[in-house]
Amino acid sequence: MKITPENIIQHELIGLFARVVESKDPTFINVEGKIVDETQKTLLFLSKNGKIKRIPKAICIFYIFLPDGITVKVDGKVLVGRPQDRIKKIPRKKW
């Protein structure tokens, strides 16, 4: 399945480029890089200078850049939890 703004929560984020655009902690604002790992509560960014920065999901809002050039604004609160459990947070259509 192709990654789109509608289904980004169901996909692997590792390998995508992201930027923090809002945060309760101002030191995280404008931190950007390639997502290289994900834990239950954090994303790890590899910055252009080669340093790893651990970003808490719950207090940040991210721009995530998809491979086809689309930018998606994602509230980190919807990312909190184990990556494999994120699919359960998606409301299902009633058939």
C-alpha cells in the first residue's frame, strides 16, 4: 500500500524526513532530520551534521515529508505507543 496523508499512521516512519514545527519544549522546535528509529514515546532523528536527536512524540507536532513530496502535519500524540499498535488507533469504516 502506498503511503499517503490518509494512511500515514499505518506505515513505518523510519526512513522518512521530518521536522518539529510545534512543541511544548521550545528547544525541539525546528529540529529536523531523517527518522532512524522509533520507540513507544520517542522518534530518533539523524540530523544533517550526523548527530542523533531523541524527540518526544507527545509534546510535539511534526511535518513528515512523504517520498512523493507531500508534507503531512502529524500531532505526535497520535504516534504515542508501540509502532506496531498504531494501526489500532485508526477508526474503521462501518460496512
